[in-house]
Amino acid sequence: MPSLTDYDPCQLRSELVAGGHNPTHAARILREYYRQNGRLDLVSIPVTRELRQHLQIHLLSRRSKILLKSAAMDGTLKLLVGFDDGAAVESVLMPSFRAGIAAGCVSSQVGCPMGCDFCASTRRGLERNLDPGEIVEQFLHLKEHADAMGRKLQTLVFMGMGEPLLNFEAVVTAIRRIADPNLGGLGWRQVTVSTVGIVPEIDRLAAENLNIHLALSLHAPDDATRSRLVPANRRYPVSEIMAAARRFETTTGRTPNIEYCIIRDVNDSPEQAEMLAGLMKDFRAHVNIIPCNPIGAGVSGTVYSAPLRERILEFLDILRSRGVVAHIRETRGDDINAACGQLREMANDNYVPLGS
Ligand code: SAH
């Protein structure tokens, strides 16, 4: 059954006309629906009884339920969002250190086909793509929970399960609804798409000119290490994804972020820091160093963990001494298994249903 998350105003107008209803209120219905986080109170809109009934029967049911909620000591809230066919994805709400705001993280696919060795989302492979409405539903759940915390959902990253650029159309359609001032109202610049580095799709995203941010999951400056961690590197090696990141900047005027999941004795050496600095030459992109969040054995059976603090600081120092803008991005929600894909695995098939 569809819900209002499946429509933009133009589509809703056509749907209303097809059902013999006056389409005048389509835009307003959607605006109110998003404002009320997907819980439309029809009393506030002057619609006919027939249209009210039509909306109630056909479009006002949610397509997703929160199956599990898990709150960490640091305030991070992880939601397991389930759909009618039994598929489940993770969405995360991270209260900012600044009062009154929070960041959200959504999934783009159920599972993930990329096979990155340190990531839990991919251990069971790809189940299916999400459709735009299913991505928007995650946004609305996060917005509702942020409101309940007295915070504004300020930013949204596609860093949950899946590779967003392999579900390109659904992700772009969802972003159009989420960012639209008359729908989700988040704003284009508040959205970040994170990719493992699918070169043609990075160029395609740049051509869409959406004014959104791009994050590139680099994780290693050399092809040997990167291919081990990120199998997609065999198709799109470091030099090609870095060139694509630079083209993204030239085309859109928006500088990508480089994500570097730092792993003990794998990609944390001073030599690799030097190599990374070399790759960043004349490129203003920020490097986010993310200490690896251990997930146990990865796809290959290898177990990865974060380096000691001193080692991470040494890596950071080398980058900075070479003029690279770099930060350590503290992992959030460690105590609730907040690394990608861990909640779903933990929930297994025995989750505690919480209703919606
Ligand atoms: N497929 C996309 C988006 C999803 S992963 C991408 O690769 O960018 C989002 C981010 O979380 C990526 O940078 C990914 O490498 C990182 N990540 C996955 N597992 C992690 C772990 N165990 N510890 C730290 N970061 C992890």
C-alpha cells in the first residue's frame, strides 16, 4: 500500500484527479504531512469528506515500523526500521555536541553488495534496493525522534546500510523530497551522500547539480591495501576515484570529504599518512579519520580493530604537517553497536517489536 512519502506534489495532484478529487490541496496536504512528521491531522486542511476518506484509506498508513530502538550512553539513537516484506534497515540519530540540533543517518539499500571487509552491513550481501518513499520514511522517523528530544534534525547523511550511488534514482528522488522547502524542508546543503567510489555515478551525481555534499570512503591511499578493504577498488582504483572527487568539486563547487576508517596495522602507518597527504595535494577536501568500530570477523574472516590513540594522533599530525585539513571523527554509539549493519545483525529475527 502506498503512503504520502511516495509522492511529490505533482504526482499527488495526478493521483487525486484520477480518483475524482479536487487536486488543489495536494501541495498543502504534503507540506502538512511532512511538517507533522508523517502524521497528518486532516482537520487542519479544508478537504471534502470523500477526499479525507480517500487519504485515510489509501495514503495515510505508514509503510514502515520501528522494530527496535537502541540508545547509547552518548545519546545516539539507533532505529531498526522494518518494511512490509520483512526487510529491515538501520537509521541513526546523533544528537550534536551543540544544543538543540541533531544529525541523522539513513540507509539506501537493504544490506549492501560492496563487500567491504570491515563493515557489518555487507556480510549478508544485498537484499534489495529501497524505494524513495522508504528512504523518506526513515527521514521522518528521525525527524520525529529529534523533535521528541527537543532538537532540530539539522543534517542527513547517507551513511547507513547500502551504497547510495548503486540506487541512484531512488536516492536522488528521496533527496529532492527531503530537501525541498515545501516538503522535508531540510535544505540541499544539509544532505551528504557517502560513496565507496563508483566513478561514473559520482560524475552523474555532479551533473544533477543538487548542491549536496559528497563523502568519499577512501580508507587507504594505496591500491593494495584499499583493494583488500574495499573490493570495489579493483574496478575503480584510488587514482580514478580521487580524480572523480576533484571533478565533483570542479563541476559543483562543493568540496567532497574524504572518509578514512583507520584500522590497526592495516592503514595506520606513517608511510600511509604520507601517501594520503600526497593524494590530497592541491585539493581542499577535509579528511575525516574514523577509528574503526570493530564488528568481529568481516567478509574474509579477518578481524579489524582501531589503532591505539597515539598511533591515530601520529597519523593526524603527519597529515596536518603536510597542510591537509584533517579531523578525528569520534565514533558514536559504540556501546550499542552503532557501526553500520550491526543492529540488524544483533536483532537477527528475534527483534522486540515496538510498534511505530
Ligand atoms: N556505501 C557507502 C555508505 C555506507 S557506509 C560508503 O561506503 O561510503 C558509511 C561509512 O561508514 C563509510 O565510510 C564506511 O566505510 C563506514 N564504516 C563501515 N563500517 C565501519 C566500521 N566498522 N567502523 C567505522 N566506519 C565504518
